[in-house]
Amino acid sequence: MSSKFDALALPVDTPARMPICHPHTLKPLILKQEDDKAPPVHAYLDLLSTDSEACIAYDRKVAEERAANPMRAKMTTAELFDAGCRRLAHLARGWYLVDFDGNPIDVPFSEANAFELFSNHRMRWLQDQALIFLGDRANFLLRSANS
């Protein structure tokens, strides 16, 4: 839908690429390659903004489900954590994963696999990186010649 304010709009419905960084060194995870002269291949997550139509629709659906069932209005901390992981998995749109030694992790992207990744307590560091990335709207800015 077009608006007279489109000049102020961010491309929130287009995924942004988040480089995955090592949790201790904070250096990007990079694919180990035989050819030292080959350009680096970085691990990444493609994420939609929390301002995206997909996220707004997801949040609305979850809120309606809770409102329709008064027993769901109160959630345990485990259910809240699970709900946050499901929301993050819903915002994920793709990935390229490598391990800490630079070896590829050949797990196909799907929302179910993203939920499994984000809900694993040993991968909280990656969930934290994604939430920090999503919290900065500058990651979804248009790159123009004037910026």
C-alpha cells in the first residue's frame, strides 16, 4: 500500500543479513577454504524486522489466541521463552551456518530448524546476537547515495 509518507519508510519487509560472530572473540564466523585467495564466505542469518508485516501479523495472531483462551493469558517463564524463540524463528528467512572451526553446517533453513536452533540453551549466544540485531533499526535502513 502506497502512502504519502513513503519517503520515510524503512524496507522492513525485506530481510536484512546479520553476520554471525564468534561469541567470545566477536569476529565473524568465516568458512574455511582451501584457496587462501578466495573471498571470505561469512556465516549469516537473514532476518525480517520486528516492524515487518509478517511480525505484526504473527504478534496479532498470538495475542488473539491468548485472548480467546483465558487460561493462556498467564504464561510460565518457560512458555515465555518458547514464545520468544518461535517469534524469532518466524522472523528468520534464511541462513548460512559454519562452526567455530570454519566448517559448513549443512542444515537446510526452515522455520522449524530455526526454532530448534534458537530454543537450544547452548545457542543462547546466537539468539542474543539476533535480538540485538533486530533491536537496531539502522540494520534495516535503505542504503542510498546520500546516506
